Amino acid sequence: MSEHSEQVQSFSEQEGIRRAKLAELIAQENSPYQITSYPVSHTSLDLKENIEQLEGQEVAIAGRMMSRRVMGKASFAHIQDYEGRIQVYVRRDDVGLDAYDLFKNYDLGDILGVQGKAFVTRTGEVSVHAEKLELLCKCLKPLPEKWHGLQDMDLRYRQRYLDMIVNPEVRETFIKRTKIINAIRRFSDSRGFLEVDTPILHTLEIGAAARPFKTHHNTLDIDMFLRVETELYLKRLVVGGFDKVYELGRIFRNEGMSTKHNPEFTSIEMYQAYADYEDIMNLCEDLIRETALEVCGSTKITYQGQEVDFTSPWPRIGMAEAVKKESGIDFFAWQSDEEARACLKERNIHVEPHFTRGDCLAELFDEYVEHTLVQPTFIVDYPVEISPLAKRKPTDSRLTERFELFIVGAEFANGFSELNDPIDQRERFTRQVEERRKLGGVNASVDEDYLNALEYGLPPTGGIGIGIDRLIMLLTDNPSIRDVLLFPTMKPMG
């Protein structure tokens, strides 16, 4: 008994049958695993779009067999490739008795190569009339049941390969994801921005609220941290003379997981010298509107049953103004941090002992305003306490020239006129480190090299960070970030 035959009994009945078929093929020296290539001439989409020119021509296709109907001496099957499905007509007299018997013994999920002539059936379906069949790879596990598909969301995320086989719309989401990212890059490049790569491993633990992943470099014998942003390195490059620069890549935050949060995610950060937050809001608006138009074909889309209109201009509303409108509470009326905290306690809103007036305004915004912002809206002029890298407003030192973009009740972008005063930045970094240590960041420290760069002079600069995964969720009408990540972070089984 061969090794393959000995293993059959340890699998399910269906898997055992498939492995027995594989063992028989190997015994006959017909192992599909020996095949190294196949001369594919056309995809399913090629044939459908060009059937008038290709009808009657010899073609070669390859893909996974997803259905089959055997009707005596002739059969129909559907082959699924990267671009869709196409019907194959197999007749015993054309492929030969032996090949036809082998074909009838193939299983759904097997990967086949088919050579034959392109034609259109009497019902109008573009098909391939097979003349030669070849088993290119054996599928050893049965595909999910035909009518119910793969419904278990946890299994779909864990086994994305299976999800993509049986749910074609999932493949479409990820094709669209790539188109969105490419559109964003084309937009950025067309505006004169230079794409760069900055370090993912940092030697400093920075950031106030964002908790980093920690690792250890053995050779240097030092702890290192996965980046929680790309901002400080990109602004170093502006100091160095790159007036327009961006990075599109992965960010890592050791925080909670939800439908809108994954520990590793994709963002783009862009910095433009001699620009302020008004200029950057215009840039953000153009980028998202033009990306939607290119990828979705319209500036109006539907997300989870709600119409979203990207037509310009988008409203720009002060954070304090928005909070006052929705809650009746006036940020500018507070005379102290204690008064602000007491105000929130009266509304049964959680406050920490160290919360400032700025922190309290942010809590009120989360409670009363954020969920109301369905259409694209810029919330501007954030308190200085929650904006450690933003420039103060010349007209009110309590506020900064900072904005966030909200759509369908969620944040999509964060930007500001960059703080370029090294003395003010040092003071804010110091407070930020103190807050980080209160949250458990015992290694938090001031980035002295960044302050050194600022002392050489950062020109007036505007910057922005955009959450790419959330934008893809919006443009593909998916409710969870896991739906737009090929391999989302999952808790190990068992």
C-alpha cells in the first residue's frame, strides 16, 4: 500500500475519497504535482469581451472547476480563473475515452487546463469546446456546500484563500483595494509629492495615547518599537529640503480590535512645505473625491444604505462650535480644568483626574457629535492639549490649526499646520511623555533628534494622515476593517 493510501483513513470520508483518487493517479504516473507550467492564452474575461474575434479560434484556459454536469457522452463544467467563470463543453468523442473517464472522476475544486475552440452556445453563453484536458492540481478538501457558501465569518477571515474561492465578491473587494491605493499614489505623484520609505523599527517609544509593539534587537541588545506613525521622520525630510513628501505603508498599534481597528493597518501621511491646514484640507478633499470618481465612477456612493456625496465643498466646523450645537455646553465658558471635569460628571460622562479642558471637549465631541457627521465634514480648531504636534491658532492660543475629517460617523483623516517652534515642541513633548508614562509607557522619552532637526528650521508646513483601510471600507461598502484586509489579525485557534 502506498503512503497516500495509508493516509486515507485518517481523513473525512470526502477527503479520503479525494486522496484515494490522488493515490491512483500517482500509481499511474499521472501525478498533477509534476506539472510545472501551462500555456494559458486567454482569461475568462478575455474570451467574453472578445468572442466575436475569437469564436472558432484555438484557446487555452486554466482555473478551478466549480461545477460540472455529466450527461452521458457529453458534459458541461464551469472553470473559475482570476477574472471570473467560463463554461467548458466536454465531449467524449473529442477528448477521447480515457481522458473523458478521467474528467468524470475529477472533483469540484480541482484545477484544470483546457484547450479547445471558443464558441457561443445556443443560449448565448460564451464557452470553450474542449479538445484536450489536463489536471494541473488536485483539490484534496471539498469546497463548502454549493448553495450556502462559506458563511462563518471567523473562518472566512482565517482562511481567506477559501473565502476567495467560493465568494467571488471578496476577490472584487481586494482588486478594488489595489485600484484605490494605486489611484491615491497617482494623485500624490501628480501633485508633485515624493514617495519615501522611513524606518518601521524605532529605538524610542513615542506617542501619547498610541501604545507600540515592543521587540528586542539581539545584536545591539536594545529594545525597539514598531512605528505608531511616520510623521516625525517625514518632517525631518521636509527640514532636509523635500518640500512635498509622503509615505503609504503599514502602521502598528498595540491596542484594541474592532470593526474599525486592526493592530496593523495602512495609512498615508503627506507633508507640504509652505502650506497650512486650510491648504491640506483642500488637498484631502481633492484626493478622496478624485479617488472615488476614478474607482467608483461617481462622486456619490452608497455605504451601508446611506448615500455619501463627495461633491465639493465640504463643511468646516469648529470643534467647540459643533459641541455647543449638539450638547449646549460652551467650551469657552469654562474657567478651569476642574470646572470642565465637573461639567462632564454632571452629564455622567467618564473623566480621568488628569483631564484638561481640551480633553473634556474631546470627550463631549465623541459623545454628542461624531455619530451625527454622515456627509464628509472637517472638524477644525482642536484644543492644544490634545494636539501636541499642531501649531497654535494666532487668534486663540487655546486652540490649534488642526482638523479631522469625519464621514459616516467615523474619523478618516487627521491633519494640521505643523508645529515648527522647537521650544514649544519640547514643552509639549515633555507633557506627552508624562501622559504616556501614566498609561504604562515606562520607556517613553522625548525625541531629541527630532527637536534637533526643528532647531535647524522646519519651514511652515501642513501635514495629514489618512486611514487607507477605512477609506477602502467606505468605497467598497464593507462594514468591517477585516473585510478589506486580506489577512486580518486573529486570535490563534485552540
